[in-house]
Amino acid sequence: MAEQGPATDRQPVRTWLIGGFLGAGKTTFILEHLRHAPGKVAVLVNEFGKLGLDGDLIRLEGGLEVVELPGGCICCSQKEGLRERVRDIARRLAPDLLLIEPSGVAETSELMQALEDPAREGVIRIELAITLLDAETFLEYAEPDAFGLFFLDQVSCADLILINKSDLVSPDLLRRIEERVDAIHPGVPVFRTEHGRLPAVLPEPGSSRGAGAPVSSRGFRVEAASCVPAPITREGLAQFLGEVRIGAFGKVLRGKGVLAVSELGPMNLQIVGPKVNLTPVTGELAPRLTLLGFGLNHDRIHRFFEERGGV
Amino acid sequence: MPASDIPQDTQTSLERVLSYLQGVNPQRVACFPLILNHAARVLGVPVGKYNRNGETMGKAHVAAFRRYGNDLVSIFSTTSTLAEAMGTTMEFFDEDAPQIAGQPIQEYDDIKKINVPDFRRDGRLPVYLDATELAVSEVGSEVVVGTILAGPFTTAAALRPLDFFVKDLYKNPEWVHQLLEICCQAGIAFIDQILARRALPIIVEPIGSGSLVSPRHFKTFVAPYLKRMAAHIHENGGGLPAALHICGKTKPNLEAMLGADFDLWSLDAVDLGEARQIAGERVTLIGNVSPANLLKNSPEEIDAEAREVCAKAMGNPRGFILGSGCEVPINTPPANIDALINAARKYGRFDG
């Protein structure tokens, strides 16, 4: 494989964290996502052979790269190994998307902290953290004294929760799982999945709360769109949020980032379902925006900010 | 502070540490930066060679002690070394610590393959023991030489894929206890080997951190076996204390840790002021400048962080030793380790 230039010459690699305990369906979700993902995708997994593929570095038709995450140990000394592996992937493989599947006992917050350096260096951009839950075991394992901190941390740090194997449990149990998730991480978008796959008819997050659903013959897949937003006026911000609300950019479940609002200064924007939270940013943070959802209109999102000077 | 203003030590490292055992204040607090694989850097040898040759490992730690004046020589390779001697396979690197490549227990029945190792030949145990002998012989009259071994829970978790093992706690607790019994027996045998070489056994149990294990599981699966190891050291160590290191987030399990009856706790991502409230009457606290900061920050920042740690822990009723929260990263700038030890000289004084 030919060496490529330094990562600093490129856009940061869009990066997703795919978390969840053993048996929740992380690998199934990744394989399902890869069926539809455009461009070149690199997958950083916790152990060899995890995707049912041989070898530590495999090129498949369609541009998939699989690299092992070393060790599987949560100990602090291993974090540098993870950072180095991520930098190496960005430099050598320059994928369009990097999926990181950590160990089933990894704390999402620790993983994000470990990746802060490559994110700050512009090597990667962490777009979202998805956590899959095993519908059959979640409530049992979510008891406060069942496991260590990792289990609930995976829920509380996720941008999106997928309750997998939803076909194997009763509707009543699913409702109780959703209530428990909402108690741990209020407002986080939650969807029910089977075999890591979202249904063809997509209900609103929370699933039991009614349909509403755009329809797809292939089933939906999670998408994220990122951009560097230009400074925006309060009026422009209101316009942007209005367009999010009416679905002009697609079905937005979650939005997060830093916007430079001309009358207010840098503001931290958090969109969780219908709720919008805007708080001032302290310190220096570069503007950025990530929207997570389904059927996102990437062109329209980029155009909205390009027209205002963003990229 | 200019180097000339840093108070000079008139006690040796050994005198300083013995003060703790005698229940009197040393001239200043001892300092235990956990210099492990970083010792290879000091000797100027590849980390891979350090990890596979006992003489090299021992010489590296002697060189590190001569260079830094740390108050504990700590012989160590990985937390999986005992498991390696029991069947776990490792991958070696020239410039990094070895990492687990494969575990021998994939199915429950594989436990039949697991035995207490032969310390003369299995895995790299001879490397550890040769390094211990060399370090004790070279600097044992000046500094405490410790040899680090994993606790039963961490060893068990290195014999089986970690997420499977964590699930086993819930799904097959009796089987987990069987495995822990073998690992405990192996650990006690390792302690005997270390004591026979006049070194201090130091138990590390990182997989028992609050990140992975709830207090309930700590009491059930971790503390009882650690307690047996501590008792073994108390009964056979000729007055040596039992020392325990758990890195990561230990706060949820501090109360449960008391049940293991260790005399020294080396802690990482926890407020030592809080640990002091819970355990200060019974335990000497060691810690806890962030290893990541040792790698990245400036000596001035390390000095400031160490000063804060000292402010929280200096009055601990059972004593305090300044240290790193976990392993000093391999590529830590030497000036940062100097800054940490100098901070003990500046902020940890008992002589006025």
C-alpha cells in the first residue's frame, strides 16, 4: 500500500464510535452499515477476526479496511496505542469514515477523552457515538450494582441508542427499557432494531410513541453530516433551527457543535429531538457542526452555511 | 524554583521508606514514580529487549534508580505476565510493552488446561525473577526493590477475553471462583518467589477498578482473593507491608477495598482527599499525578499538580507517598520525572 501524505493536509476523518456490551450486536450493526456506506470505510476493532474476516489489515472491494485495536485493555498506558493507531489510519488509509468498535467493556467517556488529542490535531472528527443495547439482557445488567461504571457510561455518553434484538422481547419489556434509558440519559434518541437494522418504516424515537415515519424500501441507516459553519446572525440561527424543525435537512435526531453567533459569540448548540439548548462557550473552540439523523440532505446543509461563508 | 533551592536529601531512599515501617516521619515524603517499561529508555535498550531478558530488565531498573533516585525500584513488564506463564500468548514489540495476542480460555472447559506455573521455566517468569535478583544485588542496600505481580482477578481476566469474563461474573459465578482459586494459588506462589529474593511483592489489580467492577462484585470476586495474598505477605514477609495498586477509577470501590486488608494503596484517578476520608486511618496512600500529564505536560505543570496532590494527602493519618497514578509512560521526558521527585523534596517535608 502506498504511503500517503500527512493527515494534516486533509480534512479530519469522520469518526463514529460503536459501543455496547458483549452480545449487543455491534459487529452486526457495523456489517449492516457497511452494506450501504458510501466511500472508503476503515473499521478499528478490538480484536482480530471480529468481523469474521482474516488478518489484521484487509482490503475488500468497496474500500473497507479493518485494523485491530491493540490490547483490549482499559489501562491508561494503552490509550496512547489507540491514539497512534488512529493517527496511523488517517495517515496511511485516509478513509472517508472511521468506525471504531471498542471492547464491550470500554467506557465511552474514556474513549472520547483518549481521542481528544487526534481530534484537536485535526486528524479525526468524532461525529457521533452510537450504543447498542441487548434487549434481552439490558434491564438485568443496568441494575446499579451489576457491573462497573462502563455499562451505564455507554448509555449516558451516547448520541444515539439502538435497542437491538427488539424482536426477541415483549413490547412491554421494550417500553421499560426505553424508560430506563430515558432515566439514564434524558432525551437521547432511542430506536428499536433487529439484527442491527432499523425498520423500513421508521417510527419516532422512542418507537412506541407513534409513527411518523418516512418510508424506505431498504430500511433506514444512520447518517451524520458535518460542516464548519460560518459565523451566523441570531436571525440566521433561528432560520437554521426552523429548517431543522421542519425537516428541510432530513430527519435530524441530534445536533451538536459550536456556532459563532454574531451577537452572542461562540455558542454550544445541542439539539436532542425537539429540544434545543444553546449555551455560551468558554475558551477557544473552533466552529463545527454535526447533525445525526436519517435521510440527511448533505448538500442542503452545506449550502446553508456555504451561502454564509462556511465550508 | 532554581535547582539550587531544592532541599537536598540527607536520608537514603531505604532510610526514608523504612521510616514509614517504623511509624516515624521521614525527612520528606517518599516518591514512587511507577517507572516500569520506561527503565528501558534510561538504559538505552529497546523495550522489547527489556521485556525478554532478565539481566537487561534488572540493569535498566538499576540505571533508572541511579538516574532519578526514585524511592521504589519496581520490576514489571505487563499485568498479564502471570497469565502468560499460564497459557496466554503475547505479542512483542521493539518499542512498546507486550500486549495480549490470545487467551487460552475460550470455552468453560478450557479451565482444565490452567495450572499454577513453574517459575523456573514458564512464560517470562524467569525474566522477572532474574531481574529481581540483579536489582536486589546491585541496589538493594540503598532502595526497596519491589516486584509487581497481577492479582487473581486481573490474571483471570487475562486468561479469558475480557468482555466474556465480565459477563461470566453474572452468568457463571461458580466457574469464575474456580478460576480465581487457581490464579490466587499462582499469585501466592509468585509472592513466595519474590520474598525468597528479598524483594517486596506489589499486587496490581487494575481489572478490579470501578470502571469494570461494581462494589458488590468487588466484595465477591476481588477482595476475598486479594485478602489471602495480603495475609500471605503479612505471615511470610518478615514485617513487609502488603501493597496494592489499582489504576483507573477506584472511587466506587474504595470501601470494598478496605476488606482486602492491604497496608498501602497506590491509586490513580481518584481524589486522594476523598480516599483519605475513607481509608486514611488504616492505609498509607500512594499517588497520584496523572500519567498522561507526565507524558505531555511541562515540568512546571507537573510541579504544580504534585503540589496539589501533596496538599490533599500530606496529613493522611497512616502516611502518604507521592507517586504517579499508574505507569510512567515509556516516552515520558526525564525532566518531568525529576520534577515529580523534586516536588516531594519541596512540598513533602517533615523536617521543618
